[in-house]
Amino acid sequence: MSNILEQIGAYGIVPVVVVNKIEDARPLAKALCDGGLPVAEVTFRTACAKEAISLMTKEFPQMLVGAGTVLTTEQVDEAVEAGAKFIVSPGLNPKVVKYCVDKGIPVTPGCANPSDIEQAIELGLNVVKIFPAEAVGGIKLIKSMAGPYTQMRFMPTGGINAKNLNDYLSFDRIIACGGSWMVDPKLVEAGEFDKITEMTKEAVTQMLGFELAHVGINAETETAASEIAAGFDGLFNTSVKEGNSSIFAGKGIEVMKSPYLGAKGHIAYKTNYIERAVAYLKAKGVKINEESAKYNAKGKLTAIYLEEEIGGFAIHLLQK
């Protein structure tokens, strides 16, 4: 999978935008960035699509901008010339796909059945768009096709919204979902870019699902840690569970046996997708303590700290 598609996977959601007036491109791009999704698939079916891509990529260099609804090799050239970093098409046109592959341009053609998938494999792809996702069978179809095509990953688009987003993203063979519910053309037409920012934030919040996991307290010694944990148990009848480096009093309090990160301790937040949470925070300028990262036996990130403290507490991310 290309670096560009890996970036898309880190964002998790690709807003599919329609720009009918070039004057909407700038505030629309800003609304997405402010909302926490510096990525967009600009549909190549309006007169100003090429100009919109060019403006977005130049004025918002932090954005990952691609072109959607690309139907011809000529449109591929126009989109890439404008600054598009990836190409998306509604169907699988072998000529367009081969043209992109030969030029090293990331492309995700629309597929709807096993025959499409096999054509994509023959053309050298390992990521495809499933379109229109809900209409052709949704997550059930994708899981069914994932079985025989073990090397293939998917980016479903069509009918995905805030209610079913995590039904798709929770399947680890899906790199991201395309959607337009946060960039409804009616909102763009009405100039309601603050609303687009708000809905984008809501989409990111729903995807990441941040929840308070526990509060960590730094004790000076193992004996002190035992006394603190026992104190919580005595007050609230919490169970006490001892580990190698800490003692839990119930699920909400972790007492470190010796001082660890954070002047006072740490606060842990769990998230649906820790790697996407890290990408989201990095895009906001938050520094990550890479040395604190912990991985499971499959090499998947399970825990990591932020560099900064809040109120003397280090912030800890955990995979749900």
C-alpha cells in the first residue's frame, strides 16, 4: 500500500466534496482542517474542480487532496497537474487504472463484486473503493469478499454516515470510509462553513470514541502504592489488582509503584483506533512520546503517551 493510502488510512474518513463555485474552495478546505480532517476527495465533475484542487493544495499544504469521479486518463493528468495526490473513480476502468499504476499515482477504482476485485488484483492493486457501498451490500458484502481476497483492503463510499461509520471502520480490512454527510452540498451552497467544521468535528469524535479509562497516581514507593490502593478499596469497596509496575484500585485508579511519566501521574483515555487518534492529534500540532509506545504480539500499537502534561498529569492513549 502506498504512503498516500497509508495517510488516508490514518485519517479514517475521506470527505467527498463537490465544489461548484471556486470561491467556496478556500473556506471549505479551512472548515475541514479546523474540524480535524485535513483530507478531501474533490469530485471531478464540476467546471472548477481542477482549480479547486490547485487552490486547496497551495493554500492548505497540510491537506491531502485527491480527485474523485475521474473517468479518463486526460482527467488523471489534469487532476495531478492541479496537485491531486490520489485518484478515485466510481468504477473500474482498466485503461485509467493501468495509466495511474504505470505513473505511480495512487488510484482506488470503484468495485462492487468479485469480478471487479479480480480485475483490480490483475492490475496490481491491493486497495479498492467499494461503491456504492450500502446499495451493493454494505459491510456484509465487504466481509464476504475479504475472505477469498486476503491481500485486498477496502475504502467503501456511498451511503456511509455518522450512524454506520464505525460498523465499517471496526473491520480491520477497511482503510477508510468516503463520505459527504459532513460536507453536504446544501451547506456549501449556503456558505455554512462553521456548520461543516462542527459536523466534521462530530464525525472525528464519533470515529475515535475517546473515553476516560483511568487516572494514574505516582507513588514514591511500592509500599506507598499499596497503601493508596488500599485507601480507595476501604472507601469504595474497589477490588485491588497488583501488576508488575502498578496496582489498580477498581478500573478507574492506577497507582504506580514508583514515579513514572507526569509530575503527579497520568490520565488515560481509550480510543476506538489508537493509530488514527495519534494521526489526529499530530495534525493538531500535539507532540507524541514515541519512546513510550507499546505494541501487541501482532505489532499493533496498543498504548502511547503524549509529550505534554495537563495540570501535572501525563496523557496516555489506550486502544479499546
